[in-house]
Amino acid sequence: MEEVWAWHVRVSEKEPSTRRLMTSPLMLWSDMQRCQTMPGKPGNMPPKEREKYFASVRRHAEALIDALAETRFDSPIDGIEVDIENFDAEKELWSWGDDEYDSGHIVAFNVRPDGVFKMYWDYPNSALVHTLVDLIAWTRDEDCWDRDIMITSAPIAQANAANARAIYFNCTLWERWKRHDISIPFPVLATICNVALDLGPNESLDEDAVRKQVRRYESRMNTRLGPRHFKSFGSDEDQEF
């Protein structure tokens, strides 16, 4: 890692003091940790397989919405407004008594700009149709289907590939630092990846392999979003650090 930290020192010295935190060793370590987290289902599915999955989810959700219309699962979700100044949490959370289910019951509130509203006693069942509508909208999202909206599936075209984890790590870390107008040299990026993922001699990546991964990612994103929406990484010669 000697070359990595030597590069990092040179980068940090060129940054104004107001940006030092964004390029600190702690930030690099934090990004290295985060970039190891692969997206969960369905972000870990190949694009064509994922679209088939979404189509199936939409088909079944739409059928359920039609079947449950005007039932107790199709209630308004406005809730009952709460006097927050006189709010008694203990009273709201008390047990139903001896006939309480072993699993307990859910007490939910909808916090909105116009106030706090307590959901109906049978929530979330009463909002199932509303949830199904949200589910359909989720299948049409561009990305970030997992709970962590920072985890994107964009860097990996084939999530099941043997080297998908390394591709994801390299492209994600590269882009994170490119947002700060800092290009990580490919030899440095390869070293970081090999160390962070603990890749063995037969798995470790070199400069050329990492460059191809990043450039392919750039090409896919430019095709998907257009150069005006996805900032170009520039040429290899731009990596002066």
C-alpha cells in the first residue's frame, strides 16, 4: 500500500483546507469499506433477468390491487391527527390486555409537514393496497432498489460474474473520488482493490484489467444517461497524481 499512501499525500497536499476532510485517509478507508457492499436483490440480478422479475411482481401486484379493492385492506391512510403537545407515549403503546396476540400489535404514525397522524389500529393491513401501489412504483425505479439508497447496481452488467465484486468495488470507488474531481490512477486503484478484497495471487488485478473495467462502466453509463448527465472520466493522461 506504500504507493497508495504516497499518491494520497500528493492529492491531499493539492486540496484546499476546506476540502481536506473529503479526501482524508479516514474518508478513503470509509469509501473502501462501503464499496465492498454489493447490492441486494434485485440489484444483484443481471438486467434482463431483473426486468423479468419486475414484470412478474407488477403482474401479481396489479391482480391483488383489483382483488382487494374496497376491502379492509384498501382503507385511506390519512390516519387520525395527534395532539403532539399533549402526546402520551405510554398510553399509545399500552397492551390490548389479556387477549393481546403473542406477536403484539403495531403502533404507527405518519409524520407530515402538516402534523402527526396515528395510523388505524389494523395498520399496515389497512394500507396493503397503498403498499402494493408503492411496490409497483419501486419496480420502475432506475436503481437503488435495496434499503441503502447509496448502493447502486450500475457498475456491474453481469452481477453473477466471478469478478463482479471487484468490478463493483473499482467502478464505485473510482466514481466516488471522481465526484471530487480526483482521478485515482489505475495502478493505485488496482492495489487498493487487491488489498481491500484480499484477492489471492490468481485473482489479483493489474492496471490494465482495472482500466478496462472502469472504461466499460463509463461507456455503459454514457449510453444510458448521455455524456451531459454522466460526467466523463477523461483520458488516462488526466491522472496527473
